[in-house]
Amino acid sequence: MMGPILIGLYVFVLASFLGFEVITKVPPTLHTPLMSGANAISGITIVGALAMVQHFDTQLATLFGVVALFLATINVVGGFLVTDRMLRMFAKKKR
């Protein structure tokens, strides 16, 4: 029987391959709006990281939660900055 770590690694490798294949097929004109929207969805990761930091008592789980919280926050802020920049590019110029 396969252990949970091996199954997790298997799913991670398949998801990485599938994600790479999907992203490389997206035309450049759609890439920025899709990625900024996907980054904003990382807010769910922030909620999960907060729950992990608060719920688990081990130092390792707390460390992973803090790292996940930090990285997800960077991802969300970056997504909103990219979206804002993209929207400003299409805004009408003021005279």
C-alpha cells in the first residue's frame, strides 16, 4: 500500500504537470486577467493558514501556517496590484 506522503507527492507532480500544460496553452492576451483572478482566489489559502496557526499546537504546524499565510498574502496583494495596473491601462485618459 502507498503511504499518504507518496500519494500526496503523486498528486503534486500530476497537478504541477497539468497546471504547466494549461498555462502554456493560454494566449498572452488572456494570461494577465486569468492569473490576477486566480491570485485573488488565494484568499481561501489565507483563511486556511489562519485556521492552521490557531488550531494546531505543534510548533511545526504553526511554522507551516505562518509561512503559508505570508506567501498567500503576497499572492493576493500581487494579484490585486496586477489587476489594478491592467485596469488602469484600459481606462480612458483624462484631459
